[in-house]
Amino acid sequence: MVGLALSNKNSQCAAQVRPLRLPRCRTTTMTMTSTTSTGKSVMATRARAASRYASDLLAQLEYASEAASPRDAVDAPSLVSKASLPPKSVLLSLPGDLAATLTDVEQDGELLALVQAGGCSELVSLALFVAKQRATPDSPWKDLIESLPSSVDSPIFWSDEERETLLRGSPVVGEAKQRRAALDAQWDALASGELPAWLTKDGFMAAMSVVLSHAVFLPSVGCFALLPIVGDLDKTGSESGAVIDYDVDSNMVTVTSSISLSAGDPVKVYDGRPNGELYMATGCVERANPSDFMTLTASLVQTDRLYTMKQEVAAAMGFEASVDFPIFEDRFTTQHLAFLRMSRLTDAAQMAKVSFENDVIISQENEYEILQLLMGDMREALQGYETGMEEDVKELQRTDLSRRERMAALLRLGEKRVLRGTMDGVRTRLAPIRGIPTKSGGMADPNADLIEIFEAVENIPKAPANLVKGLKAWWRGDDDPDWKKNQR
């Protein structure tokens, strides 16, 4: 899995995003999506906060109605296009002054002291910012804070038992546990000093879940920012999704469409993370995520007499001796196959055939071995899940599932599709290989034993006739040239 960005980044925000206060705008009416009475009250609060910006900021977008929202959608309301728009249309423009960034944290003496004492990353610093503003009744950031959810249901913040129950077999179980441990260690570092009364562990964890879900990265200035409305946009792994960035000259954060939109089309922003990462960050997954993948570890064998040579080749290509390669539902990566082929070679003369640029088979024996290893890894991974794909599909048809149960089932199903797709790809590649390696170095028909048995069974009814034919042939001397000579 790709590591979640919890480490500090070199931020340029201080010089390029001015920390000004939120202006109040005219109020408009929005239709919000909700599924429960509690959800309605939360959405209503967020609607009031968001509506303060709506008249000036939502010129091209509107919140979707409940009827238009899929039942597996995130808790936040989805935004849709108000009218037909061409590609490259600016869907949303937010003044940079509305953005809360690391700059705002550093300008608060109390927060700055906490960040420095705890060695906090950029995202952790923003979580402390959210926690403090929530506890400040007259905060100048009140409108922004009210537009954010109180917490996000990410598996990082579940108990170990809950993760094992709903996600058994998924790599997310281990990843989420590690990331929670990292956040616990971060809290311990903060708590080692004197804490302000407004900062509690529960409040910190809730704020952290919100920041992981709603903070957006602005590539042009290289920093994260919390913004109203933008966090409500659904995420997609398709490159047709809209793009968020900051324009230094105009001091505006813009959401720009990548494709044409019709009235009522949902607006999603591009996010190239796989579903496992999305789930841990946002608490939701995307059906048929084009960017979805899992990872599989490939390693060189240290006892291999060619280990040093292989390690040097791997290093030249930018790889360590052990690499986590992505596996997709519909394709292999050339580098993954090349690394596996190299790792199983026993003849140094064949090292020259290894190609990390092209899909080149070194030998049938080598190809058969790596494909069988891949197939074994896929089977082992699928066996780790408590349920099969068919069971997950049936579970998703239930109407009484909680949101957590539904998202967990969607994640498991997507992962199994990746594994099954990889297995299908392995079978396709195995089909042309008409044999298995032998000690002599050749390839033997993998069904040779079965073919011999079937031929023996088929020949049983012919045995009496074959015996008579054999006796006649012997009497005629068909197989004895001397007999034929003596008859002349």
C-alpha cells in the first residue's frame, strides 16, 4: 500500500497563501443528502455553514438531492453541475483567504509551541488547528469549521476487533493498525508536555480524521489546505475527474473540469489513490475505481549464488532487493514481471536477456516458474478473506447494512476483483506454455500422465483384436526380414 502522508512536507504556503479571515456571503437554499435523522441534523448544520459561501462561490454547482445520491455515497452531500459545461470550465473559485494552511498554525503562538514540542507534521498541525478552533466559540474560523464534519469513519480509528470483523484478509487491516499506532505515538509525544485544556485525545483523533479526509493538496504551492465546500466533492480514480489547484496571481483556489458536463452530472475530483488508501483517508471507496490496485512483494533470494549480480541490476533500475509492486485487475507491470524473471534465473548468461522496458520472456521454464509463484500468491491472498466474492455481492444487495458494513464489503469485493483479475491474467499467460520444466532442462507435457492413462483405457476394448492381428503378423513374418528371405 502507498504510505499515507503523515510526515512533514516542505511547505511554500507561508509565502503564497495569505491567512485572512472568512467573509460572509449571501445565503441561498441548498438541498442536502442525508440518510438518518442524525445525518440530517449534521447535514443541516453544514448546509448553513456552506450556504454562507454559496451565492458567490457555487455559481456552477449545487448540492445533489437525496434521490439522486447513491446509497453507498459518502456522508457529505455530493455536488452536481447546474448546467452543461465544456471541458476546462472553472466549476468553483475560492479566495485563497478562505484556506486554512500551515501558515495559520504558525501564526498562533500556542499552536506553534505544540507543533514544535511534538515534532508534528503538516497534517497533524492542521488537526491541532481544527481541534482548537472547535473549542473556541468566537473563532474567526467558525464558518469553515462548521462546514466540516465532526469526524470521519475511517478504519484507522476503529478498534482492532472491528477491523478484524469487517476487513479480515484485507491489507487495510494491518495498514490501518500501523497508522493508528503512529497517531497514538504522536499523541504521546504531545502529551509528554503540558497540554491546553481544549486538547484531548478524542478531540485530536476526531480532528485528525477530518483533516485526512478533507485537506486538499495544492500542487502549485506544495501544501495542504482546508477549505469550505471543496471537501464535499466526491473523489474518483479516473483522470476525467476535476482538478484542484491554487493560482498565485489571482489568489484563488479553483476546481476545473477535465471533461464536458451536463446539467445534473456529479462533479468528482481526480484522486489517483487505490481504494485501500481512499478508505483509510476518507472512510469511503469508489466502485470500479480505475486507479485501484493492491501490492505484491517480490524479493531476491539471498542464498542465490547470483544474488550480488541481481542486486546490482535491480539497483541500476532503482529497485531494492525487495519491492512492493502494484497488481491491477486488468494488467501486469513490465517491471514486476522482469524483476520476477530475474529473481528466478540460475544461469548468469541469461541475465543479459532481462528487460525492464519490454515484456520479454527469457525461457519457457523461467516463465512457467514465475507464473506459478504468482498464482500461488493470489490463491493465498484470496484464502485469507472470510467471505467469497459471491457472498460480498449478496451482502451488498441487503438494504439493512450500515454504512460501515457497506463500505467494508465494497472494499473487500474490489480487492478480490484485483486478485481474481491477476489470476486470470496468469492463466492467460500460462496457456501458450505447453509443458513443465524437467530435470533435463526441457519441457514435458503437464498432462502426459493423464494422457497415458486415457490411452491405456481406450485401448482395452481393442486388446483381443490386437492380439489376433499380432499373431497373424508373426505367422506371416511381417517383422522378421530373415523369415521373408527363407520363403523365396
